[in-house]
Amino acid sequence: MSSWPRLPAAIAVGLLALGCGAGDPPAPRLLLLLTVDTLRADSLGAYGGERALTPHLDALAAESLVFETAYAPTPFTVPSLAALHTGRYPAELGLRTNLSLLPSGTPTIASALAESGWKTAGVVSNVVLRNRTDLARGFEVYDDTMEQEEAIRRWPERIAADTTDAALVVLDAWRDTPEVADSPLFLWVHFQDPHGPYTPPPGWRERFATASNEEPLPTDPTSFGEGGIPGYQVIEDRSDPGFYRAGYDGETAYMDAEVGRLLAALRERGLYDDATIAFAADHGEAMGEHDFWFAHGHHVTDEVVRVPLMLRVPGRDPGRRPDVASLVDLRPTLLALAGASPSSKGQGRDLLAPGADATNSVPLLSTLSAYRLQRQAIVADGYKLILTHDGEIWRPSLYRLGDESIDLAAPAPQITRRLRQQLSELRDALDVGVAAEQRTLSESERQELEALGYVHEPGE
């Protein structure tokens, strides 16, 4: 008997609406996009992590092309994932915050694949992705059910185990329903863990707790991580940094276990060997670098914008790629793999095109409308230039790629000027859009935000 009747009615109607695609389905039959919220690249063993947090992702990396130097365009969830799905930078789309809406009609990975006869489904777990008619565009199924609440802010979320369960419901519905299974499936699964507050299931934090002599940190709810623990992270009035690092590690390891369960389920169902799998994070998280604690959103240093990026493609040899990549590169890459027309010109490049490994992307980074100092950056020619809006000027900082301990802006003025000009030219070429329409918060949502001192929007 088909598993289809077990699906919620709304999902069943959505998947049945399109019917079968015409002609033979393109390869791959299953295109799985896995994204994780707030995941530092160096948390993974595949990226040098030494705490054994991610054995399942490390195993996936061993079968994948691993992009060693990949960047999110911004340290905010919605603009970053919008860039991934559209292949266009947030500034070009007019996105300023997590409440910004994609301009109407903006093509996405899902919309392009749906036009090519694919089934499309998304399973998301961060509240800023809920009720998103813009990011849901092109998805026949957009499962944003969130029955848990964060420990501090009480915002809805879906923990990793429930995210995996929901993804398996969609996979089984596609596999077991003849009128749906005739077409290939694009499935996007977004895990919320390890986004703060760091509250892994019992036992996970304890696995990574270590003794520490670090000084306690301030727990000022208005700090937003600058010089102290942000209010939405504070648990049981704890002020010791090690407690929060262990919580982050515990959530990371818990998420990895659930990703492993999802991949194991693909194997059990005979879907894994032929599946193309892309894995990435929307941004990272600061752990005290630059006196920025357990937060993101205000900086474009590597801990918050360097992300893991892996592509497992059956028939292609695994390996490591040193060329610089950006999340905007995923859309053209995945559509090329699927044999679908990109249907629009974006800023990204096909990472698997002939000769792509000899070419670097030139990521543009931005804090958009950050709450404090605004920052822009460019990664080019082995350097990262960061411009910080300090009063009336944009103050430069220059770093060698991979080493942000020494500011070279003053010792290397020629490089600073050249990259500053390149950043300006890149922004000019984007035809930066006017500010996009913003989502409307209910009065209760707005009051809750104000009571928590969390400025004006949820889900950093």
C-alpha cells in the first residue's frame, strides 16, 4: 500500500498538483540540498575541526568535492539562503534583514526545476523561514511546521530529529506514490541546530564540557554579542564561556547525528548511491574572536561568514578544491547538474564547469542593515578587505586570506586601494536594488521582541 495517505492533506495536494513530468526525467533522480544554520566551517573534521563533532558529515565529505574556502554573502539566515537559491547577492535583490521579502517573480532553484518537470519540496526549521511565500516559490511542498519553542525567546523552531522525520515523510511520499515517483525530486532540508540558544538534548552538552579558567563574561541583553553573551543565549544565568561552547558543540554533534540518520535512511531505501547531495551552512558563529561572543550578524570575519560547502556527485571523483567559492555559486551548479535552464543570469558560477577549479569566485560580503556598525568586504587575490562604516567614513581592514590576526591595511596601502576599488566596481555592477518589501509582524510578535530587547527582527 502506498505511504501517500499518511501525508498531511496539504502536502499530498501540493505534490499531486503538478502531475508527472513529460519525457524521461533528467539525472540525477534525487537532488538533495542540505543546509545548516549557524555552522562554523571549522566545526567539521573535514575542515580541520579536532573535536570529533561531525563523523557523518566527515564521511560525506570523503565522498564529495570539498570547497575549502567558501563564503556566505552575509551573516543573516534569510538573505544568505536567498542568495543561495537565486544565485544573486542580497544587495542586488534589495534584501536588508531577515524580514525582507524576495522581489516578486525572482527565479530560484526550485522554480527552475519545477519548470523542468521536477518535484520540489522544502523542509525548514528556523522561524524566519516560516510562512515565506517568497522562499517557498517553486516548491510544491514547503513544510515549515514548528512545534517546539526556543528555550529563551520562545520562538517556534523544529529540532533536528523532527526535521529528519519530516524529510523522510516527503521522501517516502515521493518514492511510494506512482504518479509522483515518475519525476525526479529536488529536496531542500534546512536544520536549525546549532543556532542559539544552545540547548542540545540531555547528554550532548556534557560530552564536550571541559574545565576552563576563563574569566566570566557579561550577560548584557543589549550587547548582541559585542563584549559579552547576548541576551537570547543566556541560560540559567551562566556566564562561563566554556558552558556555551560545549552547548554549541553538543548541538553540532546532535545535528550531525540526525544528518547521518537521514543519509542512512536514503541507503536503506536504495536512494543514496544515485543521489546528488549538496551541503552548506547559511553562516557561522563567533566564539569570542574579536571579542564577539556566541553571535553572528555584525561582522564579516571568517568565523561568521566562512562556511562548509560540499558536493557529492555520483560519477565524479571526490577531492578538495582550494579555489574560492560562494553560496551564490550553488544555483548555477545545481541547475547544470540537473540539466535545467538557469532561466536568469546571476552572479554565481558553475563550480563543476570545465576549468572551474582554476578560477576563483570573488565573494562580496555584507552585514546589510546590521544593528551597529555596517560592514562590507571582498575576497580577492588571496586577501580579504573589510570596510567598516565608522561615523562618516568607511574604515578599511586588510587580511591575508585565512589569517585575520594582523591588519595589513596600513602596511599594504596599494593592495587596500586596489581591493577597495574592486569592491566598489562589483557593487556598481550589481545594480543594487531598492529596499525590498518587509514582512509584517503581528503585534504580539513585536511586543515579544521589544520585551526581549532584541531590536526589531527574529532569528539572527
